[in-house]
Amino acid sequence: MAFGFGLFELDEAGRVLLCARHEVPLQPRVFDLLVYLVRHRDRVISKEELLEAIWPDVTVTDNSLQRAVSSLRAALRKGGMDGAIRNLPGKGYRFFHDSEIKQPVPAAHNSDGTIGAIGAIGLARRAAAGQLWLQAATLFQSADEDGALSAEDLHDWALALQCLGRAAAAIPVLVRAVGAKSKAGDAAGAAVDAIALSGLHFESGQAAIGKGWLARAEDWTATLDDPPTTALLLWMKSKLAAFDGEPEQALALADAAYAAVRYKDALNIEALSLAYRGFYRLCLGDTHGGLADQDHAAAVALSSNNLDPIMGGNLYCNILWAARMFGDWARADQWTRSYQSFCSSSGMELTGSCQLHRSEVLGVRGSLDEALARIQDALARLTSDAPWSMGDANRVLGDILSAIGNDDAALEAYDKAYTLGWCPEPGRAMLLLARGEAEAAHASLERSLIGKTWWTLQRRGILLAHLALVAAHTNRAGQAKALICELSGSPDRWPMPSIRALTNEAQAILALSRQDHEKAMRHLHLARQLWSSIDGRVQIVRLRLQICRLQLEHGDIRGAMAEVHAAQLVARELGSPKLSSDCMALQREIDGWQPAAAPAVRRQGIGR
């Protein structure tokens, strides 16, 4: 007997399980378990009954059944049905499915045995509706061989390809969708797909082609009284304005997009336009308003029960990008985790941009080994996903390598970022400062603040804070004080703990230049506490070591022991040979300072 459920077809006689017409390999006992559960789906089956039915005359334990159930769930996950096998504690297992399980209707087959177009289309549409993107893309391609796809099928096929991270393959499919919708007189549908094409070309670094598709979309939109399509067009225009270095225009366009759909029951586009309006407000210095917009956008998106995966990805990436660029690491960590969950629940492949976001967060507050693996994966993906962000990925790679201690490779990555048109600061400047090239570090940071590009506007606060620190190190007390005053005097604009930590560290360096040890120590502790509040581990270790050195200089051995011990623990968790080596060097200095008459006390202090 054969059964059909979801995308699956179970042929008991042929001992075959198909998912979207593709065979799913199962071990014999696992296949028998599935058949038994499906045949007796109207009731709960005890473990004892299943053991007797699947392993007759064989002595096995519950572990064998649990392993078989686990393997079966993994197989059903290919069609999004791993939850169909339910375990009812104390009672047994049951196969649940929302729709009726019935014998499958045979698909039409061609003379060569391939699936007929009608059967493939039906399965493809079902897979797309269930966000099973790999199956959907495969089946749409199969159906397309007979040229039977509608304009909406082409749209869904392109969506599936994008969700699989195959943006380049989606472009020709979307071009066909635009043509089909235009021919059918569907101006709104043609405009929406033309806007999607504009975005894909923009992300692939083909801005001129993207602008061409956007102009075509604008022609269609001009004939419509359709607020969602109008808002989508305005949103894409705002992205291009930002890319062209016109943040004020970008803000006006995003604001117009939001106004067009506010209270119009178009929650996805409302959330997207609101998130980008917040992003541009952040770039222009309205931090409070920008953060409020982005939080509001997230709430609007979450209240929608039909968040398009691509639109949702744009929303998450925008908020994540803002958090990273402004040094808001706690917020960035929350959103990268949320984005990963969104990709998983939407059946999307993790994009290169997602890996880029997460790698930088991990490089600041996680594991450097994992950060390095993710940024290397991001670099491989971004070549096709979003080549325009390759420069930023190399900047992040430089930061991670610098934290690990591979200075030469870090400088090479920074140079590559610069070659690709991206600013490698502040990471490159801080590495130069650590290598004793303070004047070069100062010159690099000052260059990074020239101009009015969207990147410079986004990172202005974090760049100014680093410049204040380097100015203090290079005896430019006047400049350092002016920058500290500017940053500290605008707490609403730059409230991020990372910026406040850097200004406190700059004040500590200035205090040391005046031999004011007490004030320097107070500012260093404040800086460390601020980094601790967002779990900025690399900076925490660096500051603890600074505090330790200062305590050693003034004979506070116990204080130095406590700081170096805490630094060692974090450095080991980070996986930084460089920081671990610095900790060991200071530990040796402490051992040299410690009076020989009290070795037991010293060991106790270090071990606490």
C-alpha cells in the first residue's frame, strides 16, 4: 500500500520513501517503523508494541527504538515534517499530520520516465508554501522544462533561489517573471519584481543596472494607486541614495515610504521603511530617534504573520549593520542571534552578510576561533552574495587576526580592505599604536574622518573616540580634550558603552601624563566596567592588563595579581595566543615583585 502526506510518498510494497519525488534513504528498521506508525496513526502505540513489531524475536532496549525514531525524524525533516512523530511520555509514540493521509495521486510521466509538468508544478507550489526552498527550486526547474510556469510560479522560483543563497541564479528567473507580468497587464507585480531585480544587481555591485531596473519599476508604479508598491519603490530609492552618499535624501525617501503605508495594512513594507528611516537617522546623528525607529520596526515585523523571508532578511541586516557600525555590541549580539533563528525558521541558508555580522560580534565578545571560521566562510560567500561588502569583511578579518596576534596577516587584511575602497579603521590604527607607530595611527584615524560618505557618518562616533585615545597617546592633549568634550557632551547622540569606555581610557592616558595616578586608575576601571557591561572581552583583557601594569608600578601586588588572573581566564576563553602571552609576561613580573618570604600567600592570591 502507498501513502501520501505533505511532500512525502511512502510506497510500502516497493519499500521506498520519496520527498518531492526524490528518494529518501532509510535503514530497513527505520522504514518499518515509519510504515507501522503511519498504518496505526489513529492511536498511540506503546514502546513495547513497537519493539515487538519492529524487532520481532530480537532482544533490544529502548535505546534502539530511540535511535530509530531519531533517524526517522531526521529523514522527515527534509520535508519539514520531523514534528509528525510525537512522543507522549509514559504512553508511547504516534504519527500526527494536520491533513488527511491518503494514497498519492500518480503524477504524469513522460515517455522517458521523468516527472510530468503538472505533477511537478503542484509539488513545487506546495514546497514553496511550506518554505522548503531546495525542493521548491528543484521542482520548479523540473516543471520549467515543459514551459508550463506562470508568472507567479517564476516569482516563487526566484524567491526559493534567493533563500538558498543563489542570487545570481534568481536574476534570469525574475527577468522572465517581469516579462510575464508585464505581458499580462500586472503592473504592480511587474514593478515589485523589477524592484527585486534592482536590489539583486545593487548587492552584486552592478549599481548602474540596478538603477535601470528601478527606473523601469518607477514607470509601472506611476500608473498605479497602490501604496505598498509605491513604498517599496521609495525604499529602494533610499538605499541607492545612501550608497551615492546622500544620507539626507535617503532619509527623506525612507520617511516618504513609511508615510505611504502607515495604517495601510502593509506591515512588512511598513517595518522595512521604518527600519531604514531609523538607520539614516542614526547616520545623521539622531541616535535616540534612530534606535526608536528600529525598535518600532522590529515590533511591527513581529506582529506580521506573513513576513517575507527576503524582506525579513533586509530588515534584520539593516538593524544589525547599524548596531555593528555604531559599536553597539550588546544590541548586535541580540540581533545576530535573532537573525540566525529567523533564517532557520524560514528555511533560508545563512548568507555571507549574516556570517559577516556574527563574526564581528564573536571577535569582540566571543570565541576568536569561531569568529575566524565565520569570517572566512563569509568571504567565500560574499564574492557572489554581496561583493560590495568584501572590503568590510576584510576589515573584520583584520580585527580578528589582530586580536589573535597575527599582526602581519592583520595588516595585509586591512590593506586589502583599503584597496577595495573600504576604511580599515579603527582596527588598523589600534594595531599600529600597539606596535609603537602612534603617529601613523593618528594620521590614519584623521584620514578616516574626511568626507561625508555613509560609512564615515555611521562610524563617526567610534572613530572620534579612537582618535581621542590616540591623540592622548601622542601628547595632543588639546585635541584629545576637545574630542572627549564633544563625545561626552552629546550623550543622547553617542550613548554606546563602547564610546564611553574609549573616552574614559583617553582621560586615563591624559591623567597619567600629569602624573595623576589616582584619576588614571579611576578612569581605567570605569572603561573596563563599561566594556564588561557589553561583554567586550578583547577590550576587557587589554584594560585589565593596563590596570595591572599601573598597579605594579605603584607596588599594589595583590591588586595586580587579581587583574592578571581575571585577564588570563578571559584570554583563554577567547583563544588569543597574543593576549595569553601578555598575561604570562605580566605574571612573571608579578612573581619577580612578590616578596620571597610569602610564597604561599602569593599562590593563594593567583589561584582565587
